[in-house]
Amino acid sequence: MKKLLVLAFVSLASVLTGCVGNIQYGDFAPAESLVVEFIADDAVSQLAEIYPAAHTSFEMDPKSLGVLGAALETRMRDSGFAVSYTEGREFNYIFDVLTENRFRLTLDLEDSKFSRLYSSETTPQGTQIEAVSKWTVFNKEF
């Protein structure tokens, strides 16, 4: 019985460790196209403030690209960044929903992470989108 309990504990610990180690990237929030366009433009503007567009290449994983990822790729290319699926500075993102009208975008690059909150509201005049936080930056240490 004791061996069975130890085996169960070790198995559970292995499963939990495996879940923590595998970060899923991509779109986890359904959003209308105006929201996606606004967030993609804002994110690429942030990248352009930090990285020189004509001298920076990003590597994106095509398997994790959702609607926002495709918009990010297009905006990055339009802004002068090189985008590849095989080489360049590692670029991943997580786009998720916090509440019905609150979204979070996290850009996960080789050396840092950037995160920002957004809000959308539908009014008679149309959809209003705004950033409701400043960019939070976390520099990774190696």
C-alpha cells in the first residue's frame, strides 16, 4: 500500500511538472477584427520603439499563429521587420481574455516579455477599444 501511495504521488508530480513546463502560445480569446487590428498595431508600435525594424528579424511559430498572430505578422512586415518561420529572434505571443471585454496580450521574446491589458466596449457609435495599462516589461536573465 505504501509503495502504491508513493507511486501515485510520483506520477502526480510528474504530470504537474509536465503541465507547467509546456507553455501554450497563440490566441485564446475570440475578438472582433477591430479589436485585433488595434492590438496588433499597438504591439508592433511597442516593438518598433525597442528594436530597429530594418535590422531585426523575428522567428514566429506558424503552428501557434491565430487571427491576432496573422495580424501581428502582417503589421511587423509592413513596419519593416523581417519575419521568418525558421530563423531570427524568437517571437511568441499569448492573447487571452480576462473578462468579457478585457483582453491581455503578452509578447514573449528571447530576452524579454511585454504584457498589456486592453478593453473594448460596444456603443451605439461602434466598438471602442483602448489600452488600459502601460506595457509591463520583464527582462529574462540567463
